[in-house]
Amino acid sequence: MKIVLINGQNHRGSTYHVGRQLAEKLGGNIKEFFLPRDFGEFCVGCGGCFMKGERACPHYEKLRPITKAMDEADVLILTSPVYVYHVTGSMKAFLDHYGYRWMVHRPEEKMFRKQAVCISTAAGAGMKSTNKDMADSLFFWGIPKIYRYGVAVQAIKWDGVNGKIRKKIEHDTDRLAKEIRENAGKVKLGIKTRAFFFIMHLLQKKGFNETDRIYWKKKGWTGRKRPWK
Ligand SMILES: Cc1cc2nc3c(=O)[nH]c(=O)nc-3n(C[C@H](O)[C@H](O)[C@H](O)COP(=O)(O)O)c2cc1C
């Protein structure tokens, strides 16, 4: 199993430890990235990725190693500590760079077979909205199976996380790893993704822009072909 672990922070704190623990329990080849260390650019809002293609992005080359690792992975794990109820700025800036991959534009077909996990930790609250920040992108990229795991660690550092909470995390990551392993290679696309893709397929017959329209036509998705078949 190929796993890519993308951390929305540079440090190895509580969030990193939860994500790493899960990745190790899954077993296999783990590639990990830290943001902003491995990618720290902000979207400049040029719209080049949408209108001309992703290679027009001034950060395309810098982002390429992570894009490649994500495309090759079976499981994507995104982690972020809760910062004022949301993902870190680094994680948000990273996700902004894949707006062109949303189903409304040019989804990557490899995404329609993967599993993904959103992991967040907070001192007390905000995991739901933080995981949603990441899950929104994963869903609109076309990923069929998305797990969300948030934990209130009651601490600012991993060293400060008490035994009871660590035990709970161990238990939860055991359970989650088991579920992901069992689902490997057999994830089914949900009705929500199918419905959304269907609406996009109708819209892309005309297309919002030429780059998207040509992409969909070339893939055969404006006809009967589908990325998951
Ligand atoms: C800038 C900043 C904002 C934070 N905002 C929240 C918050 O909204 N809710 C919360 O419960 N904890 C908040 N925290 C605490 C962290 O989310 C929490 O300690 C988390 O477990 C840290 O994970 P890490 O060890 O991976 O850095 C914040 C911490 C920082 C540094």
C-alpha cells in the first residue's frame, strides 16, 4: 500500500504523531511532506491553472513532487492542527493550488479510486470544521472514501498529551487502519459524487472555459466514459 502523509505544519507535534501512527499501522510505503517546508507558496490568483492549464501556475514545478506522490498513492492522509477553528494557513495555501482539479474543472481520474483521511487535533474544539476544510477538497477531487478523525488532545504539545488520551488515539487509529485495509481496492463511489459528476458532465458539454471543455472531451467524459470505470 502506498501512503502519502501531508502535514499542514512543519513540526512533529500531536497532529503529526496521530497521522504517522495511522500511516505506520496501515503498513506499506510512506512518503511524507511538511507544509510549508516542502511547499509554502500562496496562490497568486492569476487564474492560469483554470484558464490555460496547471502548467501555467508559477508554482507548478515546486508542487510537482507532492502532486506525483498523491497521484501514485493508494491512501492520502492530510493532517492539520486546529488553528482558530480551521486548517493552518499552510494547508489552505496548499489546497488552493488544486482548485483546477475540482470536478467542476479538470479532475484527475486516479483520484476516483483512492481512500483519504483528514486528521486534526485541537486543544479543545474545532476539529469538525478543520477536517471539513480538508475533506471539501478531497471530495471535489473525486475521492470516493474519506475518513475524518479529530481529537481534542487538551494540550499544546505532544509531550503534554496524557496517557488516557494517547490510549484512545491508539485504539482509534487501530480501528481506522483496519477499516482502511479492509476497504483497499474495493472502494465504491457514492451517489453524491456520481450525481455531482453527472451534472458536471452536462455542463462541460458547453464548458466554462476552453481548457476544461477540451479536457473533458478528450477523456470521453462528456460522453459515456467515466473516470472510475
Ligand atoms: C494559532 C493557533 C490557533 C489555535 N486555535 C485553536 C482552536 O481554535 N481551538 C482549539 O481547541 N485549539 C486551538 N489551538 C491549539 C492547537 O490546535 C492544539 O494544541 C493542537 O493539538 C496542536 O497540534 P500540534 O501539536 O500538531 O501543533 C491553536 C493553536 C495555535 C498555535
